[in-house]
Amino acid sequence: MHTQFMKPTKIFSLIALLLIASASIAQTDEERSEIAKTYMDKVTKKNKSYSTINTSFTLTIDNKQQNTKTNHKGSLLTKGNKYRLNLMDNITYFDGTTVCTWLVNDKEANISDVDETSESVVGPLQLTSSVDKKYKMRYLQDTKVNTADCVEIDLYPIDRKTNITRVRLTIDKKSYAIRRIMQQGKDGTSYYVDITTFTTNENVADKEFTFDKSAHPDVEIVDLR
């Protein structure tokens, strides 16, 4: 899935955490960091408990410099470390080893190795146990999404060289699902991922995470490795 907005290795999984009674009265930065870490640990643990996760979402790209805002529908299917991302006329497959991005309109499929250093707007959806090694965390506030009680957590990249300045997660306290991701960049562009559906533990075959060459003989295969 080679788009300027996201990279395969960083793609997906959202779920949440234990309600912290003291969250609404946190005062110091240290307290807020500890609360955020507790939430994120629970999100990661819950996320790993599912055999599969199937999510649909809307991606909004807000470019302040160009004064433009665009919306894109997308979907993400994950099984362990495998995933299939459908977004902006591109379908990205990751079988656990190799990334294949099918540029549907161009009838081209690019094969590449995973780039662990790439930045991805959907990266926070793939929460892992290493999230605390990549981000500093801070509980921001309790909030609501429609009628659902949620909590907002801010993540700040430890690597100052990254273009990302902040990632904000909005987490549903009752369902333990991430409702929204907001990512801000140094270039003035913000990305918003609003989750619309979230289905778990479906019976999904491994072949769903591999591009089927035989089914698309008219697609040119480009090996970029």
C-alpha cells in the first residue's frame, strides 16, 4: 500500500481499555502519562485477543497550506500481522513478509519489503507492545462521540525527525474501540480517520492477504525489492 498517507507495515488494529476512575481528575503531566499508558496497554492487549479485525473508515485529509479538505472511504482487514488495506483506489496486501500494493487504475502491482521507518496515518491502528517505545503519551480529557463516553489520548513521537507532531486517539470507554484517529504533520496537513464499522473474529483465509496474480492477468507486476 504505497500511498503518501500510509505504509503497510503500520497498518491497523484498534480496541481499548479499562476505565480509569481517576482519569477525569488527573492534574500533573506525570499522572496524565501514567493514565495514558494504562489505557494504551489495555488497548494493545484487547486488540491482540481478536483473531481478525475488519474495519471500515473515512479518511479526511485537511491541508491548511493549500486550503483543501478531501474525504476518502477505506477498509482494513487484519489477521495477526497480516493485513489488506483498501484506500484511494489502491489495495495493499501484506502476507506477513512481503507488501504488494495494487494500483487498480494503473493496472500495476508493486512488490516491496516492509519499511519499518515509514510514517503512516493508520499506524496507530496497529497498536503493539512497542507503542511506548515510539511515543510519549498523555491523557487529554474525557469526551463524547455522539452519545458514547470516550477518552482522548495524545501520542507524541519520540523521534523528532519524523514529520508527525502528534497523534490523538479517541477511545470508546464502553466498547473499548478506537472511534477516531487524528494525526498532525509538520507540513500543516492533518489526517482524520473516523471508524464507521468494527467487526472481529471472522473466519478469514490467509489468501485474502495475498494479491492473486492469476485472477488479474492484465496487471503488471513490478518488483521493487
